[in-house]
Amino acid sequence: MRSPEEFNEDRWLDEEAGPIVRPYVMTRGRTEPTRGKFDLISLVVATRTPSPVEIGLGPEHLTILRLCDDFLSVAEIAARMDLPAGTIRVLLGDLLDRGFIDVQEPHPETELDDDCFYQAVIDGLRSL
Amino acid sequence: MDFGRSERGGGRKRIPSAIKILIAGGFGAGKTTLVGAVSETTPLRTEETLTNRSVGVDDISGVEAKATTTVAMDFGRITIKDQYVLYLFGTPGQERFWFVWDELALGALGAVVLADTRKLADCFPSVDFFERRGTPFVVAVNCFEGARQYALDEVRMALGIAPSIPVILCDARKRDSGKEVLINLVQHAMLTRGKRPRPENVTS
């Protein structure tokens, strides 16, 4: 048996080495979400709270649901959880699949031709 | 795809519309400074894996030739009256990542190209890219202390851009100045979007 001190000497993991659990472990090796497209600025909001015995949700899923009590973009969720956006997309796909979140995709570029929209943004910026 | 207001929430939680604006320019031109000056919070950083999809998304034969790269972007957010949320993304400054911008530019309302008059050539790739892509953009000349002040016409001439593209002076550290740049961009986008043909008409 080795003492805890000996283990510490062998420790190669530190802040620099990054998280102990790699992103692909959280997604169980998946790189694409099962559902949803999830643009960086797609807005996500939690629609229901999981029961304490919810099966199949990992701690990261639960963190996302906590963060999305008020709407957040995919980019913000990724930044706050310090995970790549691709990982967040897979986790969001799971949550969408099980009806825990609502997602609003951004307007496609082809719909950006409504003058009222531009005027509202300009007025909004002016009043900041 | 869900457009407009989401129905599934049953109106319990109103989700605003998200808008994306890109902040481009050379390394050290003040992109993150501008994002920070106008955003509600300090800039956040996200890592995105981007793919060079110019060969066509569904072209399976090209899979092995697909290049992916991970880029870090700084971004910030401005909430406009619970109706819109504006996200400002600082694009990666490295020129070798130029091909990733197409994915970043997708769906963007427009772009701000930050120029530093001491190294004006650094913003050429951004100007070229947005011109070719047809993304509305403005050039904001960041006034660095100690740098020689150029007339805006001189900058416009050096960049070789159309007279219709706004060139404005700004101080990327100041919130009001940054706000003015964004307002100029949205006004410019409003003018240009109405005039040009819709993208689907161009490709057909």
C-alpha cells in the first residue's frame, strides 16, 4: 500500500492538464446531437425540472438546466461550463429529445430584410 | 427549424430573437476591447470546431478532404428590451483561419471591420471576405493613442472600398463610441439588405 503522499508525487494532473473527464466521455463518444441544429446563438431555456431520480442525465445535463433557468445562447452555455461548443450541442440534443428545453433558432439570413426589425435594433441600441 | 416564437413553451417563458454581429480585423486591432466596451458583461470565450464545408455539406466523397479546426472566439451580449439579444463575436485574427469565417458569417446581420492605421493591411482579408460574401460591413478606424491620424478618405482610398461602405472613427475602449459603430452598421445593413437580391436567387 502506498501512502496518499506517494500518490501526490505521481500526480501529473493539474489545472494546466485540463479537466480529468474529457469532453467525449460526457457525450459518450458522440460528436453530433441526436436532435436539433444548435447554432452558437440559438437560445435555450429550461422548460421543466428533472425529478431527483431522472435516469440518463449526467451532472453536465443538470448544470445546463440550472444555467438555462433564464434563456442562454449555446455559446454562453459553452463558455460558462468551459466546454467546447460541440460537446454542449450533444448534451443539448439529449435534453431537447427528452423535452427538458425549448430552443429558438436564430432567423436565417434570408429573413433579414425587414426594415422594422432593423429600426427596432437601432432604436434599442440608441436607448442603451 | 423553429422560426419565430417557440410554441412548445406555451408562452411561459418568452424567448427573444438572437442576432449575430461579427467584429473582425487584424490581430491587436481592438476586437475584444470593442466587444467588452459595449457588452453587458466581460467578454466570454468559446471554442468552436469549424469545418471547411465549401465542397458541399452532403458530399460524402469529400469527407477525407474536409478540414476541421478549433478556434477560440471572444464574444459578448447586449440585450435590447427583452425583444432582441445581440451577440458580438470577435472573429479569430489569424489569417490562416480565413476559411472558417464562412461558417461564422452565416446568419450574421453584419460585420464591423476594425482597422488600425499603423497596420492597415491587416484588415484587408476581412474586407475582402465580407465584400465577396455580401455581408454588410462598416470599417471602424480605431484611434490608437500615438498613431498618426488619417483622414477617413485616406483610409477609404487605401482600403479600396466602395463609397457606399461607411468608414468611421472610433475608440474601441469607449462604450458610446462602440454603440455608435454598431448603430452605423445596422443602418448600413438595413440599406444594403433591401437592395441586393436574396441569396437563393443568386445561386439558382
